[in-house]
Amino acid sequence: MNIILITACPSGMATTFLAAKRLEQAAQRQGWSVHVEMHGEIAPLQAATADQIANADLIVVAADHVPAPERFEGKRLFQAPIASALPDPSGFLAQAKREAPIYSAPAAPATSVSNASSSAGCKKIVAVTACPTGVAHTFMAAEALSGAGKAMGHAIRVETQGSVGAQDKLTEEEIAQADVVLLACDIDVDPSRFAGKRIYRTSTGNALKKPRPTIEAALENAALENSGSANTASDTKSVKEKGVYKHLLTGVSFMLPMVVAGGLLIALSFVFGIEAFEQEGTLAAALMQIGGGTAFALMIPVLAGYIAYSIADRPGIAPGMIGGMLASNIGSGFIGGILAGFLAGYVALAVTRYVKLPSSVESLKPILIIPLVASLVTGLTMIYVIGEPVAALLNALTSFLESMGSTNAVLLGILLGAMMCFDLGGPVNKAAYTFGVGLLASETYGPMAAIMAAGMVPAIGMGIASFVARNKFSAPEREAGKASFVLGLCFISEGAIPFAAKDPLRVIPACIAGGALTGALSMLVGAKLMAPHGGIFVLLIPNAITPALLYLGAIIAGSLVTGLGYAFIKRGAAQVAVAT
């Protein structure tokens, strides 16, 4: 007997692969010839050929939708949700063989000139995903979009702008043939290569949690963007559309490598002794010079420069970095850097838009006029207006954080821990994270320690819950729990998102409780963290976290509160799925 197995889950991840393998093995045990078509990101799609379909005795679809249904017209086809195939794959196949009817593809909707009607057919979609850290949201959103697009019958290609640069990069040919460009980005990405295409912009969070509605909205609402050079690209960008938050996250994303590299290099210098760097000519002194003297010195200029870049494109980089360096020299720290970045960006944007020059000298604007005027305005404002008051404010904040008693420290830890778990990578989470990263420039390491510890709790907690209360979790949930646990160890709290999407009223409070406890304990024991990322693996670097054992205890305590708490309040085994 020849059969074609098709599997697809909403997120396009583990369940797709697991169901395909279990069904394939069950079919082979019965001596059937099997072709497997998986719609997901774990394995490449191997679509059934016309000959294979013609020779097939049975089509088995473990998915919510039949992908490209017109190809199965007149064949015996059995369709059921993918969750029903996992508990008993042999029984599932037996039911399919017994009950499969002759399939009739649904009639195509009436033609219409509207975008909504035209989007019903197969469309070619290209997408880009990018989040500030370039880790979890970037890749999970890409997988969700790919899975949803294929399940809807569209041809979709997703490029990820991750922490290691662009992966699965879109070709010029793919972009030229695309009907729609979907930019699911929380940071600024260069749209110039998509000039002349219909573009739809959204966040990685929307793409991850609601991939199907996001694709439908892109097909319906994508708008044409005019071509333009890099020098005038800012004219076509909507500042209101991108928002202040996105500009800030763009700056933070470019600053992070400086912070991580600098913090770890400083920690490595401490391996030779806490005061070993004071001896000139030693390796410890060299490491401190690279990390503390150079990498950390570039933090504020890079932050300000790329905030300005997000606002005004390339003409904003020079005045932004100049303003950031002035903020650093004056002592106004990350707060001054943020203000300098926004000031430089909006001044550069204003000059670009409103300063009209004769056509003969217009070409000089981006390389002469904008850098000169924006740098002058930003610099003078930082020196004479903003710098000193902000420096005083930052010094007061730093002094307060360093001298606060245990009660205030615990309260701050509770606040930061709760914020990290409130929306699992959303705006509140990123606000707390940005606060901690910024304080590293002022050599204040306690809040960052509490923030990373609390951010690990949700994903680890979901892994613990899926193990402790196995009877309350379905097989796909238990697999998701294993992945969530590993992601949590890496400080990727987004591993808990599939659970939160399905059961937010129980998952979110459980995560907040555990995160608040961990944040409070971290601040109480005086934990200090040199690097703003890396999770549990930063413990492998001596002196990167102090005190290491108490810090680890805080993470364990919060994770147990979240995991055991959710295991207790969770109601039965209902499959976790990303909303579509």
C-alpha cells in the first residue's frame, strides 16, 4: 500500500517532526510504502510529486489544514489534528485506512479585485525577523511564520537577522518575485533592497504569537514603498510608525556586543586576582584595558550612534556617536547617551527634511551639512544644557543603588524580577533589561545579576512543571517543556511563550512569582554580574558572577516556585499551541 503522510503544527517545530517519525515507523511496520511531507523548520519540506500522488492509495494529513488541497482531488484522504496522531500512531493509521473518504478540494472563492480576495491563492512571501538580542524571538518568529505560511499554502522564505548576522539570506531574485515583504523586526533593518515592493511591518512578538493573522494582515495591508537612496531613506520612513521604543532597542542591540565582550574580558582579568590588573605589563592588565578601557568606553557612543541611525539613517551615526562620547566624558552615562542619541537623530532628520539647498550642492548634504549641523547642535546641547544635570542624576542613582539597605535592594529585585517575567521578551521585559545593561557602564553590577537570574526562571519553570506533573501535560507539551528548560538555562525566557500563549492566566502569575523571588534573593545576597547574557554558562567563567553558589541557589528557588506552582494550578492535559 502506498501512502503519503503530511504533518504540520502551528509553530512548525518539534511536534511536526515527532508526529512524522512516529507515523512513518508505524506505517513501515505494516509493510506500507511511505512518503513523508513535513511542513516545518526542523527538516526541509519534501513535497510529494505529481507521480507520487497519482500512485498513492491513501493520503494521511495530521494537521489543521490540508496544504495545497487541489493536488489531492479525487484521492482517498484522511485529515485529523496532529495531536490525535501522537498517542497511538498505529491506531491513527488504521482509522485513516478505514474512514478516509474520496477528497474533494474546497471551491476557490469568487474572484475579486480586492487585496483580501486575491490573497486567497498561493502567494510568494519573503520575510525578515530581528529582535534586539538576535536570539530567541528572531528564530522562533521565523519558524512560526514559515510554518503558518506553508500551512496556508503560500510560498514563504524567512531571513533571520540574528546575533551572528543574516542567515538564510534572501536573494535578489526571491525579493523580485515576492508579492509581499513582511518585516517582523523590533530593531531597525535596512529596507532599501525592498524598494518598490509591498511591505508590511510588525513586531517579532506578533509574528511569534499570531503568525497566521500576521500573514493575513500582510497580504491585506502591505503598502508600497518608494525607492530611494540610503541618503534619503529617512524621508520614506515613518517616525511615528517605528516609535521611540524601537529606536531605543536598535541602539541597545548594537551596544550589547560591546557590553558582553567588555564584561567577560573584565571577568577574565579577575581570574588572575581581583587587583592583578593594577600591575602594568601583565596579561590581567591587558585584559582590563581591552574590556574596561576600550569595550566599555565604546558602549555609550555606540548606543547613542545607533539610536540616531534608527531615526535618521546613516547621516545620524556621526552626530549620535559624538554626542554619546560627550555623554560618557561628562559622566552622564547611559541616560545621557540615550538623550544624545535621540537629539542627534531628530536634528539630523530635521535637517534632511526641512533644509532645502540648491540642486548643485544637495549632494553635499549627507556628508557635510547634516554631520556638521547635527554634531554642533548635539554637542553644544550636551555640554551646556543636558550633560551636567544628567550626570548629577546618574551619580545620585548610582550612589543610591550602591548604598541602599537590604530592604530597598529586595524591593528593587522584586520589581525587576517581576518585569522580566511579565511579558516574556516584550516591552516591559526589554525595559528592565535595558536598565540593567545601562548600569553596567556605571560599574553597577547588582541589578543586571537580578535581571538575568529572573529572566531564566519562566522557561526553566515550565520545564520543571512539565516533568513534575507529566499527567497534566500532553506529549507535545512535555517535548516543549524539555526545550523550554534548555532555553531557560541559556537566559532565553521566550521558551515559556508557547505555555503562556495557551494558558496566560496561570502561567504568567506563576512566572512573576518565581521571577520576583529570584530577583529579591539575588539582590539580597549582593550578587554581581559582569556580562548581560549567557545564562547559567557564565558561571563557568571565574568571577563573572559573585557569589556564584548563592546566585545559583536564587535561580533554583525561583524556578521551583514557578514550576511547582504551575504544576499545582494547571488543569488537565490541553495541548500547548502558539495562537494562529
